[in-house]
Amino acid sequence: MKNKYRRLKWKMMLQTMGIMMMSLVVGKMIITLILDGLFQGKLSNLIIGILMKMNLSQAEADVIYQNVFRANRDVFQWIGFMLLFLVGYYAALSKTANYLKNIGDGIDNVLSNSKQPIELETELEPIAEKLNTMKMTLARKERMAQESEQRKNDLVVYLAHDLKTPLTSVIAYLSMLDEKPDMPPEERKKYIHIAHTKAIRLSELISEFFEITKFNLQNIRLEKETINLSLMLEQIMDEFYAVFADNNLTGNIYTEEDLMVEGDPDKLARVFDNLLRNAVAYSYRGTNIDVRAYGEGVAVVIVFSNQGEPIPKQKLQTVFEKFYRADNSRSSQTGGAGLGLSVAKEIVELHEGTIEAFSDIQSTRFVVRLKRLLPKGQRQSGGVI
């Protein structure tokens, strides 16, 4: 660290020595050429004249001149040298002041939003390096703080979006119960149970909302267990019955029996909820929403299909981006905030699966592939889905 400023120290030392040598040379020249040369007699007469104006006789003035000025000539010479040195050094301090101004400009650069690197004089290069490092560190921390704030805002919108799904179901089933007081007891019991289940889920999401500062989309913890995906999909489709009816839609599910996967049931249920909710939002009224699930080697394939306005081919990849909505004319109340598919993709990928979108004039399809949990005798090693 000490060697970094060697150049600066040497320059300042040489500068000081140069001023000292110049003071000696200039002082010697003044004494030799002027005081002891051209103005020798005039200088003594000037001093004696000044003393005589102080009411001293010429003899008294001459004695004082001889005893004070002539006898202490060397002292006055050194005083003259020191004065010359101080004048020269004061002039040289402007260079040091320029160093400080240079550093000040560098600090201003750090505090500003300038993209230009900090450049100081050659002697101050170590300080320039430190200031540039500080600038990059501050910029990185500011960027991280902004990204953290954006993730937090995303989470707020994301959880608010997720609150809509169970709330919509609760409202739909309660509306059916309210509009049909003569509903058969068994059917009434079934709808009450579904509404109660969705209300519990809504409560869980609200609790998750209040824990938002501890929750990070990039660090979702999966609590995996063995899941019968066939039963899960049938149950979710059953719970969406009222939502379909409320939007003049129908829903069908075709699934092979006992499709088993290893995963987090709550997170996967959120994926399927989001895909179905998206299908409801973008389906033509009076059409059907199909869900198909089947085994394909070491994978389970789940296809969500609906009939609606086709998604342009160039936009099929962007539908999984945050806040993207295929139909910008839809409000957030109908088309959502544009986070459902992004969340679905993130959760599927955490399960080491894939999700893709396909769309044409006949239908729009979202295809989810998950690792299949085969019976022990059928398990294969190194399978790729």
C-alpha cells in the first residue's frame, strides 16, 4: 500500500527541493549582483538616511548600521532566503490544491449518475482506482436494492393475483347456493364443502401475504411428497365447476389412472389453478375447456386446452414473462395482472419440469411435463422429460 503513493511523495519532495535550491540561487544572485554590486553604496546610504530621519546623528546612524546590519549580514541573508522559499512554496501549493480539487471532482463523479470512469492525475492513480471501485460498489448495491424492491413489489402483485382464484370460487359457489334455495341436500353439501375448502385456502394465502418480507420468488421451498396427479386434477376440475358455469363454459377432464409424481401439492395446485383461470379468462363463451393427462415414458404430460383468440406465434414465448397479457384490451379484473403464467413456469421448473404454449385457430394449449414416479419395477435411470 505504501508503494502506491511513492510517485506522489517523490514528486512533492523534488518540488520542495527545487524551490529550496531556487531560493538559494535567486537569493545569492540578489546579494552578489545587486546588493553587493550595483546598489551596495546606495543601500547603506538608504539605511543610514532612514536612521537619521529618526533624529539620530550621522555618526550614530553609521554605528548602528555597522553593529546591526553589517555585523549580522549572514542572519539577514538567511531571513531573505527563507522569505524567498516561503513565497516559492506558497506558489507551489497551488499544485497541491489542484490535487485536492481533482480528488473532489472524482468524489462528485462517484455521487453522480455519470457512467464515465474517474480519471485523476498520474500521481493520484491509486486514489482514482479506489474511487472507481467505490463507484462500482455503490452502483451495484443500488441496483441490488432496486431489484430487491422490484421483487418485493412483484410478490405483492403475485399474491394478490393468487387471492383471486379461491375468492372467485367461494363467490361463485355461494352465489349458486343463494340463487337455488331448493337445491338437493347432497349437492348443497358438496358446494358448501368446496366453498369452505377454498375459503381455507384463501386464509392461507392471506397469511402468506403477511409473511411477504420472508418470501422470495427465487427461493421457493418445495415440500415434496408423493402425489396422485390424476386425483388432484379431477378434484381441481370439480372445484372449477361453478366458475365454468358462471362464465358460460364447460369443462372436461381425461386422465389416465394413478399418474404419480413427486412434488409439492400446494405449489402444483397453484400451477393448475393459474392455467385453468387463464383458460377461463381467454375462452370464447359457450365453449369447452379440456384437461388431458397421460404418461409418456418417464414423464407425465398435462395438456390444458381452450378455444379462444389465437396467440400470435411470435408472442408464445413472451406469455410466460411477468406482467404479460396476450390481450392488452383486457383489464386486470378479467385478464389478470399477467403473473399467473410466470408463476406457473417458475414452479414447474423448480420441479425439473417444462411448460410450453401452443396456439392456432382451433385452440390454445399449455403443455406441462413433470417427472413421472413409476412403480419400482418400472423405474428407469437417467430418464429425460
